[in-house]
Amino acid sequence: MSQQGYVAAPPYSQAPPGMGGYQVGYAAGPAQPLYGHLGGAPHPFSAPAAGVMKPPGSTAAGMVPPPVSSQYNPNYQQNGSHQQSLFCTNTVSHGQPPHALPSSVASPGPPPTQQLTNQMSAMNLGNYGKHANNLACVCNKTFFLIFFTELQNKMLSLFTSFVVTMLISVMNIFNSSCLALPGQFGGMMPGPQAGMQGGFPGAMAGPPQKKLDPDAIPSTTQVIEDDKAKNGGQVYCTNIRGQVPPLVTTDFTVQDQGNASPRFIRCTTYTLPCTAELAKQCQVPLAAVVKPLANLPKNEAPLYAVNHGETGPIRCNRCKAYMCPYMQFIDGGRRYQCTFCNCVNEVPVFYFQHLDHMGRRVDFYERPELSLGSYEFVATLDYCKNNKPPNPPAFIFMIDVSYNNIKSGLVKLICDELKTLLEKLPREEGADCSAVKVGFVTYDKVLHFYNVKSALAQPQMMVVSDTTEMFVPLLDGFLVSYQDSKPVICNLLDQIPTMFADTAESETVFAPVIQAGVEAFKAAECSGKLFIFQSLMPTAEAPGKLKNRDDKKLVNTDKEKTLFQPQKGVYEQLCKDCVVQGCCVDLFLFPNQYLDLATMADVPSHTGGSVYKYNNFQMETDGEHFLADLRKSVQKHIGFDAIMRVRTSTGFRATDFFGAIHMNNTTDVEMAAVDCDKAVTVEFKHDDALSEESGALIQCALLYTNISGQRRLRVHNLSLNCSSQLSELYKSCETDSLINFFAKSAYRAILNQPLKNVREILVNQTAHMLACYRKNCASPSAASQLILPDAMKVFPVYMNSLMKTAPLVGSTELSTDDRAHQRLAVMAMGVEDTQLLLYPRLIPLHNMDVDSEVAPAPVRCSEERLTDSGLFLLENGHSMFLWIGQAASPDLIQGIFNLPSLSTLPDVDNPLSKKVRAIIRDLQNKRPNSMKLQIVRQKDKPEMLFRQLLVEDKGLHGGASYVDFLCYVHREIRQLLT
């Protein structure tokens, strides 16, 4: 594994002074820029402390010695190490003669002529195809210019012509490894710089230049495909400490052998720096993204449940860590040492077992908590509220029956769907029926509660008109078993649409609706979820009444943050009440105008719920989209009344948490509910030095009530490497987890900081991480080269995409509610969801093999990949578009939409249409949310929505292209290194 990373030659030799495409936030920084996490204390960029880093040494020939292999996996290779045509690696391979490397600008070296001669003699042209990664990048036009300048007055014109011709030939050979842009010496050389200067103030004047080849910069799709080719279909065993898992986009099988599956925990890096000084120096965030209830594929074993009876789970007396594979049994098995805090504990008599010749318990493989990274304990009464076993949870459906929802047909649509959906309520594996109770409320300015007790012939309505002090008017008959009360419930669902058919009420309440649900759960002594269907801002006189505070004049000002801040008071207290009671809120919104979603969604975003939004809802176009979301929301795997604690071994600790959570203290993560799609991102900081020998341990314990009402304790364990070498940290980084952390930290920061500051911090930290890598880990190279770590070579495209998302782009053309909605959605996302959101899939459909079971490989997310005669499917987990080129053939369109022709009957299923529908269905099933398929024609007005998701291009509402962003980041890196 080369320490050099990926090197971009001359295209970055002259970074422009400003960042094109961004309206604000990219002015020249201070002379000594400061860097730090969003909202945290900034840290100046500094050289490594003496004795901490081991800088690349030099051999007698001036070469860099080969890097040291990992002690845990010496054959490890980074995901996606495909050679990019703009980037070349300066590599020193074991067993190969070292090649000459371009010297750094700051390092003394031979004269340009001698340097070029050395490089020419070191090249192995005959083995180019075999040893592409071992070739030095010698086709830098800077060398052409220096070489030509020094020789033009000293050599005969014939010899000069011969040399130049020879070098041009060499450059053609290596054109796939390096590209050149305008040189720094001797004036302008022809190159692709002009194609990147349009948005840069102060760009150099000159003749028209060639555009930069998009294939010359790192490709996300290529990294994904390379990882699929390497790890796809493979078994990933978790028995290696600090092992970097396959990418989230790769289909692989996990075999739990002592560490938690990456489906449950992914880290920003799997090698932690040994000291806080090293962590501060590199500025790579140390974080884990935990999805505690993640779904497992059918070919992977479900988590085992361990039941120790009334004794309960065995845990350390000091730090309270639970029994796990890392505990060391001593004294013949009578005691064990906790590896989290080093405390020695007595083994309970019932748990004693002898040790084998290796010091391991003889029942090691019989106990999941000793041999697996993830498992569950059956909790005792000590883990229950009031020392009483919990009741099964309940679902309450609360339907807004004001004029808008009745007129649009939404109320009838909901009621019709519930008749079948309630048959499919979630249940425990092997259970005959669901234990979940159900209840029903309708509301406008007042609330209507329904008694659906099984003994009744007709449902009974009770009205609560005083919304200032909400209460539930009935206890018996409100929350019932669907199976027992099915006839009464079906009768009620038939009556509701006609009962309010003539309503003229146009005002609604909202906060009292949530309060009613809390009171109902409190009376029934259970937890549960509220499904609220609302179309209007709550303007009726009641607690939680809202006013329109949408002000476009605040955009791009220091007060823009107020647009994302929820209104305090009633809703803040509601969040606390919901968490205490275990009341989760799922909110379905159907707005025609501004709703103040930042406030209305505050309770769902703190209780583990979700917010679904359907602008200008129409039954014909949005009905199925909404129903698909409702089905997924009702049926997903979920746990209630949850508390999560993250414990670590000595030397570091969890300091910050991001997610759909509530926290009363600094350690306990409280969630009214947590489902299979919700993730919590945890940041870690050093308390003391870490040991390379013992590594670092993380244990995440989630206490929750399952869908049948049983209290469970789910435990996930993960062991990481520690190193005093920053190169090991960068080698173990995971870009997808990094961008998840940066997205959440940025979206939290915009509540308190101007967007301009947030964007600047994101760029500064990107430049700082990459500058630190170059300074301390990479081999010496010319300053004109942009060097990226292998594991982070596509990190810039994700970061640029993040800064072009709606919450971070200050544009008056974007809806305030839409921006707030995306901000809250991302805060609860897992790694795979943020990866897809920030780099959508663009799938060509026009040339695919209809007989293949594999979907076509996605192409780069750029307009340049579109063809006028093609059809492309684009999806990002929330939106889906079918783009039709203006020159697409009628036969292709006819085949895609399965239209009848003269040669086929209407009911014949066209193979192309069948294949496309299978692809769409598969994508819909994989995503947490349903995606509405929108068909757009090239150059039609709706195409603008589609083009917003082409993230490698310049943003429609502001934001640079991928190429421009790389240039700007390179300029920042060079400033840091000078």
C-alpha cells in the first residue's frame, strides 16, 4: 500500500483566487486560517510534534522507504484503488527498483534538467501496462517549460526539436496517468484550465483552452464498482480488529465473529490516533454511526437472545459494561477483568466455567455474549419502569378532517387503506397475531375520540372541545386489539369520510393532538406511536398556535438561522413529555403553502419519528406514493421507550451525539422510539493516550421495549486499532461515514451560525485533513500536484455535494419548509442513506441487457453523461426521475412504457418494460422511504428538478462544480503548506 495516495499533476498548479459558483462564503481567508469541527474550538494547522510522527526517510538514492504493512492484515488493500487518469500514484513497491519521484517545492533537489534526465532513466516503459501504479508522474508541463527554457539557448535547434518531440511522445504514452494545465513558468501552455475559470474572479486571460477531461478526476461510481468487484458476494468475517468493511453500496454477507456487523456500526476511521495531539493535528473526526436495530438480510443469522433469568445480564461492577468477547477470564475462570476499565470482577456461581489451555472458557462458542459482537439480553424488572413489566405498545391514528383533507379525498384514502393495513401490524417472529393495540382520533379545531370496544355494535364518538387542558374522555375501548374489534373498527373507517363530508372547517390544532396521544399512552401505561395526518398550519386558538414567519429577506443574512429554529414553549415541553412516556410521532404533511415545518417537525425529530411531506397533494399522482410511505412506517421493525449508552475503553470517550434523540444529560441517549432506519452518530474525544497494543473498544447498549412488550437489551461491540502513525489513520478512513458526520454536524451548526461560516468551516476542514496527509504521510512531490489519500479520494465530491444541498445553499428560490425538512431528515440518517442522498444513482436504461438479472451500472452524476438519444433513471432515496432524451427513439419509449404496437397485443409484457419495472421496484424496496417516480423530458421545464441532482455539475441555486471545488481545495492546501 502506497503512502502517497492519489496525485493530481499540473491541473492544480494555478488555483484561482476565488471559488466559482458560490455566492458567499468563499472569499480569501485570513493569513493564518483556523480549523475545527463545526461549533467547536478551532485549531491552527501545525507541524507534527517532535518524536510523534515518523517522516518518510531517505535512502542513499534519495528514495522514500516502503510503508510498513498492517500487523493485522498485511494483504489489505484500500477499497476502490482504480487508477484515475488525472491522478497518478508515486509508489515504492516491495521487490521493485525505486523510481524517481518529483521533489517537493520546499525540498532541495537536482536542477530541472538533471531531474528530468533521472526520471527518464528510471521509467520502465516496457512494463507500463503491468506496473502502472509504480510509474512516477513525469509528464508535468512545468518540467517541459523549465526544460525548454534552460536548453533553448544552449542546444542546437535540431537537438531541441528532437528532445521536445521525444517528450511529447512520452506524454502521449502517459496521457492516461497525468494531464497538464497552464504552467507556472514561461507563460501559458495550452491546457484545460479555461474550462474551469468561468466562475473564478481574477482568472488569467489567454487564448481559448481545452476543457478538463471529466474522466481525469476520481470517480465515485468507479470506486463503488471496484469495491463491488472486490467484495461483492463475499463473506465478511468480523474477527479482525480494526478491519475496514466493504462499502455500504456493496452486497456482501457478514459473519459475526466477535465484532459488530458494519450494518450496526460504521466508523469514520478504524484506526484511532494514539494521542489527542495527533487527533487535533489531522482534524479527521473520530466518530461512529450506530444503527442499533438495523435490518439483517435473510441469509444472515438474527441476533441471539440471552436469558440469565432473575439475575439479569452480567456486567462490570465499576463501569457497568456488559459481558462481551473482550472480557479476560483469570484465576481459573473464577474472575474476569473488564477490558473497558481494567476492574477485576467475581464471576457469579451460576456463570462459572473452566478455562481451556488458551485461557478461554470451554463454553466460549455456546454463549453468544462471549463469541459474538452483537446479541440481546432479556432484561429483568430492574430495567423496567416502576419495576413492572411493560405493556405492549399501541398505535394511534390521528386524522385531520378539515375542509382541505376532505375535499382532496385524503381522508377516504387513509380510511380505506387502514382496513387492509391493520391486518399487517408488526409482530414478533412466530407470533400468530400482533400484540399492538390501536386507537383512532379525528380533529379540526376540536378532537373526536372513538370507542371501538369489541362489545359495541357501533363505534361511539366523544368530543373534547377544550384544547387548553387536554385529556382522554374514555379509557376502556379507546386502545383495543384490532383482531378483537375488527368489525367495529371497519365500521368506523367506513363512517369517517361521510361523517365529515360537509365540513367547512378550515382551521386546525396540532399541539393538543400530540398531547392527547401522550395522555392516552399514560392512561394505558404503555408506549407507542402517533400517526398524524395534517395539511394546514395550526392557526386555531389553542396551545401551539403558529404564525407565518417565513421571511425571504433573512436568506443570506446572519438571521437566516432563525428559519431553521423551532419556536420554543409548548413544543419544547411536548418533546420532553413524549420522551418520558415513550410516545413517538410520525407526521404526514400535505401542505399547499408554508407550514413552519421547523416547528411542527420538532417533536417527531426528537422522539425517533419521521416526517413525510407531499406538496400540493393530488390523489391521482401522489396517492400511491403516500400509501407506500404509510405502509413502510407502520410495518417497520421498531423498539419503544429506548435508552442508549455508549461505553469506551480508557483513553477516549463519547462526547457528542447526533440523531432523532433527546438528551437530559451527557451520557444517556433517550429515544421515545428507534426503528430499523434510524441511526445515531457518536463523536469521540481523547481523555488520555491510547495503546497500540490493546487498541480501542466501543460498546453500544440499547435498552428498549420490543413490539410484543418485552424489555430487551441489545449490545453491539467493536474493537479498533490505535496508531502513532497518521498514515495508518488515513488508510483506515471511510469516506461514507465521514460525510455522514460532517452532514449532521453542519446541519446542527446552521441553527446557531450563519451559513457562510458553516460552509467556510467545511472547506477549511477538508483542506486541513488533506494538507495534513500530504505533509506527514505522502512522499515528496511537486506543489502543483493534488495528493489525496486512497481511502478519501472521492471525499471532495461528497463534501461539495453537501454544500449544495438545500439547507446549506442560501437561495430565495428554495422553500423554507423543504430546507427544514431535509435538515431534519438527514439528522437521523444512517451511512447508506447519506451516501445516496449526496451522490445519487444515475442509471442508463437505453442500452441495458434485458436478459441479465443485474441492473446496469450507474454512471457519473453529471450532465456530460447524458445522451440525447438515451433514457436514464436517477434516484437519491427521496426522489426518482426517469429522464427521456429528446432524440430517444419511439421504439425505445414504446418498449419502456409497454405501449401496444401493431405487432404486439396490449397485454403482452414487453421485456424492456418488465426489466425497468423490476429495477424500480427493487430500488423502492431497498429505501426507507417511497420515491415518487417523475418522468421528465429533456429541455422541458420540470427537467430543472432533475438537474439539481447532477451533483458533479455547477449547482442551479449556487455551488461549484466538482472540478472547480477540487481546484479551490488544492489552493487552500497549498496555502497551508507554504
